Amino acid sequence: MFSASIMLQILACALYSNWWPMLSALMYVVVPMPCLFFGGGSTQFLTSTDGGGWIDAAKFMTGASAVGSLAIPIILRHADMIETGAMFIEFTSFFIFVCTVLCFHRASLEDEW
């Protein structure tokens, strides 16, 4: 699923001969960083109610990165730097990426995996 998401990122760029949509692929690198640095590599801290300053900061940075993943194509489209079709391909790519993260989170909660 992650590979399909990256393929859609590249397709959004290649179909419209414009590589600005690849800017949102940078967010795919930024989104898991708070989880790796502050959550110990586990996604379970995102759903926990307890935490401290660093855990709350990690939740905020994860949310801000996720919103940035949606905002970058919208801003680029508003500035007429990308086409509407490329923006919708970017949204589809983001949806597949989110489904991949949710599947990983669900699989990491179960001990049988």
C-alpha cells in the first residue's frame, strides 16, 4: 500500500510534467518522526490518554504534519502551481498512506503478529 502511495505521488508529477506535488512527499518522511523520537517507535502513544510534555508535543507534531500533507497540495493548487487533477491524485495518495499507517497501527496492537 505504501508503494502504491509513492507511485501515485510520482504519477501526479509525471502526468502533468510538474514536480511541485513531490513537495508533499516530504511530509511522508516528517509524519513518522515524532513517533520514532518521542514514542519509542510505537504508535500506541497516539491513542493513550496519559503522557507528558514530550508525548503531547509528539502528538501535536504528528497532527501538524498530517494537516500539512493535505495543505501543501491545496496551497499549490491555489497558487496555480499544480493542476486540479494532480491535487486529487495527491489526496488519493495521502488517503492510501493513512490507510497504511492505520493498518500498521492495528497490526502492532495485536501480539500474534
